[in-house]
Amino acid sequence: MKGAIQKYFAPRNNNSQVTKHKRSRSNDVIEISSDDDFKPKVQKPKRKLRKSDGKKIKSPKLKNGYSSAAAKVTTGKKPCLIDHGVTLTSNKATVELKAEVIDLDLEPDTSPKKGDNVPKPFKTMKKGKLEGDNCKSVGGASIITQKNFLKATPSQKIRPKTGDEKVGNNTTNHKVGNMGDNTEKVGGNGSVGKRAYYLENFEMVVNSVQQNMDDWRLFEGEDQSCVNKFQQLDVNARKLYVRLFHRKYAWLPINKISYPEISPNPSPYLEILASHDFLQSSMNEILSLHEILGLLSAPDVKALAKSFRLSVQGPKPKICDAIESMCKKQKSVFTSSSGQLTSTVTKQALGLLGTCYRINRNVKKVFNRLLLVFDVTKGTEDDSDFTISIHSSNNPQHRKHQQLSAVLMEGMGRVAYPQYEVNRPTPIFGSRDELLEYEVAYQFLIDAISASDASQWKVADEVCTQATKHTPPTPYNKQPQLPVFLRCFTAQAVYVKIQSLHVEILQRLKEYSRAAEVLKLLLKQKICCSRKGYWYERLSLILDQYLDDVGGSIQVIGDGVVDPYVRVGHLTALGDRARKIKSSKKVEVDDVIDDVIKKTTITPPKEVTIIGRLLPKRMQTGKARFMKQNNDDGNQDILLCSVEELALDHYKDAGYDHGLHGEGGTFSCLLCLLMWDIIFMDGVKDVFRTRYQSHPLDLYTDHFYEHRKDLIDRRLDDIISWNNDDFIVVDFISEIWNKYNGLACSGLNWERFASLEQVLSLVKCIGGEALSGILGIMVKDFRHTRSGLPDLVVWNDNSYKLVEVKGPNDRLSTNQRVWIHKLMELGVDVEVCHVSAAASRKII
């Protein structure tokens, strides 16, 4: 339900009037709600009305002649909250009621629902008066207020009208072009609604880009003119445009554009936006019959078919197909060709549809570009320029306008960001052309991802192939001037991501020769090198298994082991590939490969096996589920659990009182707590570019450790020392936890631990030396080491254990084997717990 519902009470006095119309019924609730035709509707009570009852109540009028809302009468006994500025008139006094308008689209609905417990101030009505602490009565007209129920500001509290009123330093009269004045007129003359947060956020982004000369210079000529023209629009027109900007790019019939908090009749503002080319009107555009039929409601489509004596039953799509088929096959009695029949049907369908509006594609691109420049880390997408039809129909548009979502979430208090210094001396885009290239490349990436998510591999292949043709002229092997952590925001880097995705798509299509060619191209470029280990691993596999080129696979392995960008996990995978080739005796390997095999040999971990009752296969959904008996309170209930939960019970019985299933998240939280001040330190250029970041941009690159090497090494030494004069681990964690709890930080889930005491208990049990060793491995290469840590951490007062849990037919990944090997080198007690499945019939 869009818009706000407005309610107030008519007093019991039969002489009282509501909007200058007498009422003869008592205990009636007048409910004013948005309506398309703005005509009053009267809902009769259950009992029969007298002749004196049922008089029509006209809706209140605005100064410009448009009705502010449609009024309808329903019976009721409970007092209702005032949502809009309306006027109660009695024979003694006139009181103007003012309260804020609730936007039910984006803000949480705090109004009482049916069945809810009504707060204390809302009490029953007796003898024409309302009883309650917050009730007010003026001249026989009783009204109810409740403090802070609608988050009303002092300027929005209910009070008598006192002539010309002001909100802050601005009067209620709107000044064209004043972006700071976005209050709205609702109800009668001079009544002021709440400020539109969505317009404030949108204009804050626009102003931020305009005030930064490096950003604003990227917008030239028509772009700047478009933004300036928007700033000169009427405030309600700007609000309406922002509302439509957030909606799906499509033609919208006027009856589906309803925002009562802006205006009960949006037509004048739609015409203003269309006259300034912010919107397209169907009056000036040619819509095909197929488009018009898609916009019509089902009853209108049936009426249209009936008017042409087309007898067809079924859902709307079936009727639309029948109408289009009729236009292609038949001739009108008034015309001599099917084309003229199509024109006749189209004209009649347009008459049923009415005027439609759509966001101007070119203008929307300008504002999408503004959002991108405001915060390039969150990207943007343009749904008016989709190359894949499935993206707008099946997939949620979760990537749209993430910049505005971040601003909104912070404004609502849902997300709080840490305090840090925004320091961005290096412009990412050197020219407007670079910005436009990035914009096009990013849209290709979104389309390719969308097609892949929908398993439309051939479509995704076409998109990636088309994107390759649009690759900018900058050669892949040219080292760019930007630092690594900013290089990913260039068009060249986006095309590298598309090519990497293309490899997976081609493997799905079993086109391994093409995949190998793309991988060779990726390994030559120097724009993005963080995934080189994965590319070496895939290329060696394809050459060995699918193209029967063992010699080529050996050559790739030899190149990979000497590449500095290939990290331990992928290096181990290359060693495994070399070991398989040697064991199969396909070809003799040289000393280099033998050396790789020796270096990547990993000590097997300690293993234990427990037995679990597996849920019958016919009842399994997704990940394997096990059954266990609940012996608490003497009950013999059977509970479903995962393999990790089953293992936690096993170790609890073994004497480990505490346990967490967090995988790498547990130690990631400890890393953020112990290095919070280093992560959000000042003095590192370009890592914080907006105030809506949960981590520095270089966190997942080698530059993070390089930029802070001295501080990180000193902190790791302090953790080993544990309790020295300068640093006490327990006190430091307690201070960070109490001071910054709840702030957004990438890698830190504040709900991972039940309490601070649980954190301290685990840290004390692990000890400084082991903890420093684990965090040292993670902080130096967070991108490649954040995954692979064991599933469970279990501990008691005297000991702890890290456990990797494996269910039936499951085995260790390469990263897990590497982490277990490193943990064993650090002296950590780590083991692999295999869960073996027993027959489920033993329980059920």
C-alpha cells in the first residue's frame, strides 16, 4: 500500500461538522485515503441508514483546485492516529492538525495494526471526549496525540494555526531552485509535511560531486546543464523524479504513479518533468500494440477483446496473444488492410490505457554517472540499457543505486561506519572518456553475471565476446599509474574480470580450446594479477585433462611456480597437478617440477571419526542433515542438525565446554579487534574515499601490509609478549569491544561471539604465540588466507582444539590442507573430524 492513510474522529455532537459538512452519525471515523479519481466514497454501516444519514462528504480542496484526498466513512470505536494535516470544525472553534506523513515505501510502518496492543495514551471515547494522558480538547472537538509516535519534529507537532508559519529559516512557500527547501504542502494552505529524506540524500550526492572539481570536470555540456536544470525544478517535481528514478525502467500508466505524500494529483508535476525532458510521455512517443497490451490491466484487455467480438477465455497473456493474432490475420470492416486494423486496435487500447510516463534514458544515465563518481566502490547499473532480457525479469535488482542505499541506511541508523579521514588526492578517472569507458565495461560485467546466474551460458558467452570487442585501446601489458587497489576501478580491470568469467562460461559450454586461449591472454596482462594462481591452475588442468597436451601443462606449471603472484594455496594445487602427471607416467618431469613436488608436500593431519544418524535421502534438502536425540529434561525427541553441530556435541562430551562454528570468521573477528586502530588509521592516501566504507580499499591487497608494516609487526610482537608495559591484550580487546561495538567493519561480525567474556576466554586459552602466528599469516595476505581455516574452535579452561569437520564423501580442499599444515607448524592442536553415516532406520 503506497502513501499514507489519514484518520481523525468526528465528535459525538450531532451539530459538529467535518470539512464544513454536517454529520448526523456519532462514533464515526472519517478515513481519508489516496484514490485515483479523488472522489468521495461512502461505506454504509451494517444497519440501515435513516433518510437523514448518508450525506455525501466532499473531500477537502487545495488552493489549485485539486482534491487533497478522497473521503469515506466507516464506523469505528477506537481512536485513530492523525497522519495528515486536516481541519476539524465545530460550532466553537477551528483547530488545524499537523503531523508528518509516513512514507510506507521505504520507512518502517510504526502505526498500530489490527490486533496490536495499543499504547496507553489511546483510550476509549466516552460522552464525546477522549480520555488519556495525551488527549486535547478544543471547543468540543477532541483529538489524540502521542509524543514521538511518528518521529515528528517540533515544527510538526499538532498546534493551532497561527498565521504564516516557518520551518527553520524557510517559510512554507517553496522557492524554485532552492535545494535546501524540500518540505511539502499537504492538506490546506500553509500546512507543512515532513522533509523528504530521499530527496535530501539524492541532492547530497549531487552537491558532493559538484563541489569536488576533480569529479565535476568529468561532466561536460549537456550533463552539467541537465543537473542544473534539475536543481531549478519545483520541489515536488524533484521529489517525484527521485521516486521514479528508483523504479524499474518501464512505461508507467498514470494510475500507477501515486505518491500522496508529494501530491494527491501528480499530473501537473509529471507534465513539468516531461516538458523539461526528464520524462517521456506516451503522448509524444509511439508505443507498439504489444507494449500497450502489456501495460493494460486484465479487465481492460478483456474489454478490448470483447469490443472487437473476440471470444477468448483465459489469463491476460493468452488474450493479448489472441488480439495480436487477430490484427495480423483479419481486416477491419472499416479498413482494407490488417495494418489499419492494428492502428484501430492500438488507438482504442490507448484510450483505455491513458497517458503513460517513462524516465528519459539519457537523463537517467547522467544521474547514474553521478552516483558512480560519488562512490565508485559500489558501482552502478543502468536498467534502461540492458543487453539481457532475463536480467530485468527474473533477477532482483540488488545492485541498483547502492550509493543511495548506503546513505539511507546510515541516515536511518541501521548502519554506522567507523571514524576515519577521507583522503583522496588521486583521481581515478583522468578524463571523461575514461569514465564513459568504465561505465560501459561495468554494464557488460553486470549483464554477463546476470546471464551466468540464470544459467544462460550461450547468452553469457555472447555478452563476453561482445565486451571483448569494446575493450579500450590501452594495451593489457602496460603497467598503469594507479595503485593496485584503485586499478580495479578502471575499464581495463573490468574487462579482465569479464574475461576471467568468460573462462568459466566456456568450460560450462565445454569449449576448452577457447578457454585455454582466454587464459593465456589473461596471464600476459599486468592490470590485475591477484588471480594469476587460479588461472595457472585452470590452464594446466585444461591442457592435461581435456586437450591432451601434457607437455604444455608441465610448461604452465613451471611458469606458475616462479611467478611471485602465485600464492601458497595455488602453488600447492600446481604441485598436486605435477604429482598426478608424474604418477601417471605420461611424461618425464624435470628437476624443477620435482622440486615443486617436494616443496608442496604437506604433512597429513590427525584424523578422528564419529558416527552420525543420517536423515533418509528422500527427506534431504540441500546439505546433508543428521539426526540426534535430545535427552534434556527426559525428552527423547529427535533433532535435525548439521555435521558441524554433531561434531560440537561430540567435543562437548569430550570435555570442551565452549565451541564456535565460525570457520575463518572467528579469527577474522580477532584480527579486526586486535588491529582496529591500524585498519582505520589516518595517513594512508586514497584508501578511504567516502565516509561509507567498512574497510580501507587496500585491505585485500599486498599494499595493506606494505603501507603499515612497522605498526603491524610491532602489534604482532606485542601479542606474543601478551602483558607488557605498552600493550595488554585483554585490556586492548575490552576497550575496542566497548568503544566500537556495532560499527561496520569488513571481516568483523559482532554477533559471532555471545559476549566479550567469551572473546577473552578464547583469546586467553589460545595464548599469545599461537594467536600472533595465525594473525600474522592472515594480515599479510588477507585475500588468499581468509578461507580454509578449520570449521570449529573448541576450548575449556585448560586447552583448545581447531577442528575441520568433513561429512560423508567430503574431502579437504587445497586451502584447508595448507592451513592445517601451517597450524601444525605453529604448534596448534588441530585435527580433521570425519562424520560417518549410520543407517537411519535404527532411530525411526
